[in-house]
Amino acid sequence: MLHTQADGRTRKAVLSLNGQTDAQQLIGSVRVSGIAAGASTVTTIIPDAQVPSTHKVHVISWRITSDGVIWTSGGSDSVTLQDTTGTPIVFLTIAKANLPTTTVGHTPVLGTSTKGLGLATGGGLGKGIVFAQGATFSGAALLVVEVVYEIRNATADTFR
């Protein structure tokens, strides 16, 4: 059962089935637009302050779009969707060659992406999610990153 909060987020109701309890979960989506090329930078998608210290972020779905020819750089550089721990837990890695390109409208990522451990385990306790550029990219295109996520109590994964 879901209900929408005043801030537009959807909250999942608490369930109890034969002694199995699922702690309250927060399901939401976020869209960050105007991510520009440049030096190796990190753009906050979900801030740490939004994730309680006993909870993890689980990425349900994502989409990355571009408003023009995509960034360029040397080597086989990539971008990642990762959490904010000291050694990040990676949800997704996309190589430069697979970033979206379009000159009209928006195009979802159709190329190859590498799924990281974070898609199975969630992020670290109390940690948010960032979009990290692994190199200095050049180009005028602006990226839009959209993420559907769930903030779940870490004990919600354990049933009796």
C-alpha cells in the first residue's frame, strides 16, 4: 500500500505477514539536470542528510539523458552512480563511449552499462548517492540524471 506525502514522495506502508515485518520504507524519485562537463566532479543526487543512519538507499531504476553531443576525454573514462562512503559502493558505471548523445530532445542510455554491487546490496548505512565523473570531460552537452530509489531500514531485509 502506498500513499503520497505532501512533499510528493511516496511512502510504503508497514506490512506484517505471519510474523514477517517490513520496516517503513520511503520510495521516491529525483531528477538532477544541467550536469556539465569539466574536471572530475561529483554531483549530489540524494544527500546523506536524507538517509537515516540505520537505513540504506536502494536504486530501483535510473535514466541518463543528454541535450547534445556527449562529453569527450582521453582514455576509457567513465561516470558512476555511487554512494558516499569512503570507498564508494557503486550502483552503475557507464563508459564514456556509452553515454547518451542526441541533438534533438532527450535520449535514454541504451548502451552498455556495468551494474555494480550496490544494485544488490544498497548503499552504505546513512549514505546518499552521487553521480561521479571519473575524468576531466569536455563538451557543451548537459546531462540529466533521474533515479527512482527506496530508502529502506537495514533490518527490513531480515525476516524471522
